[in-house]
Amino acid sequence: MQRILTAIVLIPLVLVVIFLSPRWPVLLMGVVFVVSALALWEYLGLADAMGAKTPRITVLVCLGILMAAIFMRPDLMAPFTGALALVLLIVCTFRSPVNRVLADTAGSVFGLIYIGLSMSTLYLLSTQDNGPSLLLFLFLAVWSGDVAALYIGRAFGKRRLAPTLSPNKTWEGSIASVVGSVLVTLLLIWVAQQLTAHNVEALFYPGTIAHWIGLAVLVNVGAQLGDLVESAIKRGAGVKDSGHLLPGHGGMLDRIDALLLAAPLLWYAQLAQQSF
């Protein structure tokens, strides 16, 4: 019940931010920063539990600088990321004991990329011509896949998908997750077509249905891998959840782990489509 109530509160807020993003892009980037900062703080706690002692405040400052830079100059995302990585290396060199410089730097830089850079692609997706439609597609594909995997996996799952990383995940749940993402994508395209037929330009999905089905599969696979990656990190730290911020969902990192690979994959797919 806690899980359902939390979702009932959060999902409408996410949808409002998505559709307000063209008018108020700073609102979207602000929300992305707050969510990323909370998730990054939890991640740094996990890194510290595995033997590092990361400069948490410095890493959060670097996150803010990175996202501000991407908001103002998206074309300079890579140079700013590299520069901030070097800053963290220098900070850790003078702050940490010599036997921990590598671990502290690695944990800090990876957190900036894993969470900061990945979450920034949500803003980059919003800047596309059909930005809100892309974000809605991304979130619904991830959410529907998660729900399908949860219930089908519990009811029919027998064969373990990755027992050393996440013992409860099954191949049956994984396949159901892909099907769930594809079905919600088809529904989304149909809704967009119906709205367009009534002269409501709220959703826009250009291209063939096969193209969007392919993207749905790509996003779903990315989401499942993102979940497994975070499970591996948590197991390494010896914890079940990254935190307790969201009732029924664990920490913020637990809630966005799927997006951390799904969002960049969708962004790279958009870049590839524009380049070829």
C-alpha cells in the first residue's frame, strides 16, 4: 500500500513537470537536479560503505556545476564532465590518504557520471521538437515494464535472470517487462493519433510503429540493466535499499535506477537517428 500511495503522489507530479518543460525548462532542470542530488548522496553513502570516503559536498557542487553548464551550453557537456572529473581527482589527491586516493576519486567521478550525466539526458531529451512526448514515452515504457515484471514475475517466474545480482528477478518477469513496454508504447501512439485527429497536438511520435517498438525494447532493456547495476552496487555495499526516502520504494536511487541507463540510451538513439 505504501508503494501504491507513493506512486499516486509522484506520478502526477512527474507528468505535470513533463508537459510544463517546454514553457519552463528551468523547472525540469531544477527537479532533475534535486532528484539527482538526493540519489547521488545515497550513492556516495554506498561507495563509502565499500571502503571509500568520498568528498560528498564537493561532488554535489560538481553536480550542480555540471547541470548548470548543460542547461546553458549542452554542446559543452563532454568538456565540462572531463574538467570536473579532473577537479575531483585533485581534491581527492590532497584530501585523502594516499592509499585511498584512487578509490575516493573513482567513487566520486563515477557517481558524477552515473547519476549526474545520465539524469542530464532527461533535460536534453526535453529540448527535442517532441520533447514532452519523448519523456512521456520514456517514463511510461519504464514504469509499465517495471509493473509487468513485478506481477508476472511473482506469479509465473521460475528461471532466475541474474541470481548473484538480484535473486528475485526471473526470465519470465524480464520478458513480461519487454512486452509491457511495447504494449504501452502502442497505446501511446494510438492516443497520439486520436488526439491529432481531433486537432489536439499534445503528443507527437513521428516515424513508423516499428521504429517506436524498437525504441521501447531498447529503453526496456536499458531499464532492466539499470536495475541490475544498482542491485550489484547495493550488494557490494551490503544493503537492501539505497535509502528510506520514499515509503515502499526505498531510496531515491532505488526509484530512478532504471532511468540511469534507459534515459541515456534513448538520448543516444535520438543522436544516432539525427546523424545517419
